[in-house]
Amino acid sequence: MTHCDIINYDISHAGLIGNGLVIAVLGGGGMLVSSGSITVGQLSSFMLYVVFTGTSVNGLSTFYAELMKGSASLIGAIQTCPPIRCWFIYSVCLVTAYCLFVM
């Protein structure tokens, strides 16, 4: 098995594990509803909060991964270019970062 096969295997099973966890939480919540500990509204609002939180964490992790890819390619470009051109790329990056995070 290569590294790419392992990553594809993990990604393909992530959805299955996530759906299994949702079903497990709904099953446990259904037992709590039937015993009268919580209401159906509380269970459904909890599930909505879980979905919203999971989606947000997924978005943040995807953003971080894309940011790391971009910075790695930028570092590779800086390492392979001539010194004069590197200063130009470096200054453009500083101006872009300033505009994105300060303004």
C-alpha cells in the first residue's frame, strides 16, 4: 500500500464513521427522549449544533491545509529564483499580507 492509498482509504471511511456517529448520537438521544430526560426539541437542537460545529471545524482545517500548500509552493518559488527576483516576490508577499490582514 502506498501513502496515497492510505490517505484515500482514510478519507473514504471518514464519511462512514461520521454518519455512524450521528446515528449513534440519535439512538442514544432517542433513548433519553423515550425516558423523558430530554425533549425532542432539545435533541434536534443539539444535533444542529453538532452539525454546525463540525462543518465549521472542517472548513477551518481545509483552509489551514490550503494555506500550508500555498506557503510551501511560495517557499519553493523563493528558493529556486535568482536573488533579485526573490526580493521582488518577497516584497509583493509582504504587501499582500499587509493588505489582507491589516486593512
